[in-house]
Amino acid sequence: MDYFVFFVAALWAVVVAVAHDYQRRPPIGEENNIAIHLARGDGFINPLDPSPRAGPTAWSPPAAPYLMASVYRAWGIRTPEAITILMFLSSAAFGALVAGINVLGRIHFSSSAGLIAAGLLAIHPMFLYFADELGDTIPALAMFVWLLVAASRGGSVPFAALLGVAMGILSLTNSSYVFSYPLIGWHATRLHAAGRRSVALPMMVVTFGLALTPWTVRNYQVFGRLMYVRDVTPYVLWLGNQPVSTGLADEQSMAMTPYKNGVQREILIKIGELEYCRRCGDVFMRDLRADPWRFVRLTFLRAGYLFVGPTNPPPHAVPPFLSGTVIAGMMIEKVAVTSLTAVLGVGGIVLALRKSRNAIWLAGAATLAVLPFVITEVTDRYLLPLWAIFLLFGAYLIEAAVSRRGRSTRSGN
């Protein structure tokens, strides 16, 4: 059944992508730009500088750029063939994500809840919107869900070591999941005796570090400093907390990003990204000292946005199944869908607190996975880990409601 769910979901993602003409929407952003450099033999260099002599970069984790570069080398840079291959790979990741949610539901609730969760995710407009983004978003989310599956099942000390490697690979794909790792590791070793756990957890940390070692060594050789995958924290703190910021990665905030602002781009290229990020951190601290309550207010706003996401339309296209109706800058159907996702999720979590507490840790892991964005900026793409778990708990709520109604009907007869 799990393989069947995977293949059906992957095929479904291909159908949706083709039907919405996503093949004519080639990849953009830093991963694509670095991949182009790699495919041309320039090296892992600045995504904002098209020159083959651009400065070194750690702006993006390496997994997605190297994968995209391998496709570009084989089928041509951003050619229709290359975009199609990337679309198939992203669709396969979507299939793995849906299959993982199905397994997670079966482990913690029931087979029916797992299938309902898989179905909800497979038709959810926001997940389908990012299914063919052709970047790290869906592959990283699929890895995260399968990490939750592995931790739910638990295992031996060697299993814990492999889990550490898997966390390292996820970090090399998308580094923002790191805050969820301690809870995942703790839950994965819950069945160990105290002595074995005291071995398993350090082993997990060691193998996590070993998985990161080649990239860490590369960054130290290039930049002369140790860093966790990349060092853009000062930049994103500044970008998300500017005086004009609303707490969202919206047009106001993004107007100052080097991708859109020529002056900022020239500065970054001239002084290098580490110095640029350091200066961004200085500006953030200056603004924070000048008005700390603005940061507090934005943080509370972002915490609220975790549930519904940005209310404005996505930047590139209308998500599948939505008409794109916008009133007063708000995409009505999108807000309705994300709000319903949150309501179902919170309802399922409340029910689980009463009847299935062993599943609550999943909500904790998902919250920790999106925690970094509470102090930086919120956009739909960042919220998918939390929304995926909301759909899982929502499926549990739906199954419980249907089962209760069925019992009531039978008892009435």
C-alpha cells in the first residue's frame, strides 16, 4: 500500500504540474543560480553574481544546487529537458512526502487516518504549489516526515547513528529544521534503557557532525571560520525586522533583498557575503536597541501567521484549485484553505491530548521546525512542515468524527 500511495501521489504531482504549465516556470533563486555556476565549472560561488569569477558562497545549503547542477550538465542549463527531469524528481519527492504522512498516520492513529491525511495533503493547494518549485522545499519536507516516521518506530544504537546521518543530510538540504532534531532524537531513543540512551544520543550527535564535516571543512577553508551549513542569520534577522517590515516575506520586506535591490546586490558582491551579513546584523542590533517593542510586536504577529500564512497571493502563480480571487490584497480562497488547515490541526491536537498523547510530540517537532521564522519572517514555503502535521492531526479529527457518527447511527438503529 505504501508504494502504491507513493506512485499515485508522484503521478498526481506530475499531472498537476503539466496541467498548470509548471514546465514553463523554470527554477529561480540562489539554488538555481549556484547550480548554473556549478554546471559551467565555475564552482560553488555567489548566486547574485553571474560572473565566473564571483566570490565564494555558503548562501544556500549544497544538496539542491549540486543535484540541479548534475541535471544541467546532463540535459543542458534550464532546457525543457532539464526542467522536465527536475519536475519528475520534485514529483517523486512529493510522492515520498504523501506516503510518509500516510505511514505516520497509521503508526500514531490508524490506517484510515493515515489515508485521510495523505489525501488531504495530496489535494492541498499550497503543497501542490510548491511540489514543482524544483528547489529544496518538498524534498526537505519529505525527509523531515520520514525522520518522524523513523523516530516513531525507534531502534537500536546503530539505528540512532543512522538517524544522525539522516539529520545531517536534511541540514545539507535545508538547514532550518535543526531545532526539531533534539526532540526527534529524544523520541527515537525513548525505549532505550538509561545506559543505552546515554550511548545512542551522543552517537547520533557524532554521526550528525560527521555528515556535515565535508561541507564544514570546505566552508572553513574558504571563509576561515566554522559555521553550521551557512551563516545568513544576521541577514534574515535584518531583512525580516526592518522598519517597513510587516513580519511577512512580502513585497515591502523583500524590496531590500539583494535579489531585488541593485544597490544591496552591488554591496554584497563587493564586500562578500560574510561581511555583508555582519553589517546586516549590526543594523538589526541598532534597530533593536532603538525600538525593541517593534521586534516584540513583529514576533507576535509572525507567531500568528504560522497558522494561516501570508494573506496576499503567492508571487509567481495562483496555487492549483484556487481561482485567485483577491479582495483588499487578500487571496480569499488561500486564506480559507490555510485557516481550515489550522482549525482541523488544532482540533486534532486537542483531541489527541485527550485520547492519543503519544502523538503530541509530532506537533512539538513541527513547531520547532518552523520556530526560526518567528523571529525572522514568515512565508508560505516556510510553514509547510507545520501545515503537514496539522493535516495529520486534522485527519485524526475527521476519522474520529466519522467513527463517532457511525456508532451513533448504528446505536440509533
